[in-house]
Amino acid sequence: MKATELTDPSGVTVSCDHASGATFPLGTTTVTCTASNSSGRTSPPGSFTITVRDTTPPVLTVPAAITRTATSASGAVVTFSATAIDLVSGARPVTCVPSSGSVFPVGVTTVNCTAVDAAGNSAKKSFTVTITRKSGGDDDDRHGDHDGDKGGKDGGKDSGRDGGRDGGRDGVRDKEKG
């Protein structure tokens, strides 16, 4: 706020009930000021409002990518922790989908997490959970992990007949050879 005096503009002092540069609380604050001159005359009070809003989302922390081995045909149960801290609201609850403790299927699943502060500001982050199959045994061969020169189910013959497991991959190989 600026005040000037017509007779002595250099001798005006402005006083406010909140100093310039002060920290204001969330919400609306009314600041009231008066001006006085070197002769001791004081103006009627003038006022204005300062509104402070929380526009900063919480800081959301999620785990790095997680990899586990399947413990059943359904996949594996995976537990994890995600946290959120807000500058104004403090610790905030985090919602993740799928949630911690869920059964994750074999493959890669993206977990999406969200935290919202008291002012409605939201933070979103995601991470992946990868579930791999158990290694060893016939399980690897049933999922197309043979390439013909390891023997496979057809005794190492490049017959192109593998029960359709590789989508004709061996048949293409036959054409390339011959």
C-alpha cells in the first residue's frame, strides 16, 4: 500500500498490522494499514485481503519395480508399501490398484497409486510388478522355450509340427534352410 501527502510527500509513513513479507496462514487474511505524516496526522484505516491456497500435491513415494516368482498357477501374492507426506496436511493415505497383498498374475502388471491432500491436490505414481514362472522341468518346454536344436518334443527334427505352440516358427525355419 502506498500513501502520499500533497503538502509533504517525503514524510509519509505507512503502518500495517501485518508486515510486508510476513508469512500468512492458509485462507484469507485482512491486512489493515494507516498512513501518518511528519505533522502527526493519521489517515483513516485502509484494508486489503491476502488469500493463501494450498496448491502443492503430497509427495508420493512408491517402490521400485518388483519381480517375484510365481508360487501357484494364479501367480504370487505381493505386498508393498507406498507413502505420502503433504507439506500442509502431513501424512496422507495412499490408494494403490491393485493393492498390496493382491495376487499378481504371471507377467507384468502396472500398479497405479494416488494420494490426495486435504485441499484436494493429488499425486499419482506407478510402478510395475513382474511375476515370472517357476524355472525348470517340463514347464519351460510347454511354454515355447525350445528352439528345435535342444531336442524339444519332436526329438530335434525340424518337422515344423509342434502342436501349434510356436505359431509355425519351425516351418519358417525350414523355408529359410531350404
